[in-house]
Amino acid sequence: MATLAPALTRPGRALGRRVPQLLAGLALYGVGLGLMVRAALGLSPWGVLHQGLARHLGLSIGAWTTLTGAAVLLLWLPLRERPGVGTVANVLVLGLATDLTLDLVPVQHALAVRILLLPASILVNGLATGLYIGARLGPGPRDGLMTGLHRRTGWSVRVIRTGLELAALAGGIALGGGAGVGTVLYAVAIGPLAQISLRWCTVVLPEARN
């Protein structure tokens, strides 16, 4: 990943920004997930899994987002990963924000509206990723699993992340989750968008500047 440009220059501002930025990023990410569901043109790999679970086992997509996040967090234990405030907030906030978005935004039947919603949702998620990761208060459950496996196995982060995403996607498709053009577009665009967002949103901690 490219070098992150400093987002803050005064140490006193870092403390007051990190938690609000974290919560804003997580809430915005949930909004993006909800909009992607309403676009109905294909979800992110994990979104496909959550939708498939919701269709087969009941509960909402947001509830399954929370439950799978908690389940992935349990996989940290043998890897000896340590969750942060951001990790716990990730599990709790994403699902709530997703369900709230789905409650507020009705099902869209017009194809033109859905086509507009798809790139908008991916752009929102790209920005949100930079916000919550850039707050530096702990990785999300899936990110921590990825880095933990990397340390334990020595495999590249790219290989591990791709494997996790493909496993989630395959499970979701088997359960009837909605994969499609949006899934491909998300996979191609989310990395570059997140990297751009991180350049502007990463909080520079006082110790990192010494």
C-alpha cells in the first residue's frame, strides 16, 4: 500500500478525532452495504453470504453481519490476535447501520435507480473503509483474521484475503445469496478506493511523528 499522507498535524487533535471517525466510518459502511442490497445487482462477497444466511435461516442481513463478525472474531483466539475498541465497534455497528438503511430505503424496482445505487454504494464503502481503518483503534474481525493468518502461515496477505473472500462468496452463492455484476465491480474497485481514502483519513498518532 502506498505511503499514507498525514491526516493530522497536531497531537491534541488526534485523541478527539479517532472515536468519532471510527463510528462515522462504520456507520457509513453499513449505509453502503444497505444501498448495495437495494441496488440488487450483486453484493460484496461477505454480503452474499449474509444475504444467503438471512434467506435460509431467518433474521436480517444486518443481524447476520453482526453474527458472522462475532464468529470470525472467535477465530482470533488460536491466532492470539488482540481486538481493539474498533474491532468490537465493527461487530456491533455495521449490522445495525445496515438494517437501519434497509428500513429507511425502500426496495427499488426501477433499473435506472438501481444502476445509480450500485456505484454510489461502492464509493461510500471505499470512503468508509478509510475512515474506520484510519482511526487506528483496532482492525475489523475479517482484517484481523487475515493478518493473524499471515503471521502464522507466512502466506501473502493477498492470497489469504482472496481465499477468505472466495470462501464467503462460495458459501453465500450456495445459500442463494445475490452475486452479480456488483460483486465483480466491488472486488475490482474497493481496494483502490480504500487506498485513496486512507491517504486522507489516517490519523497520525503523536508517537508516529517522533
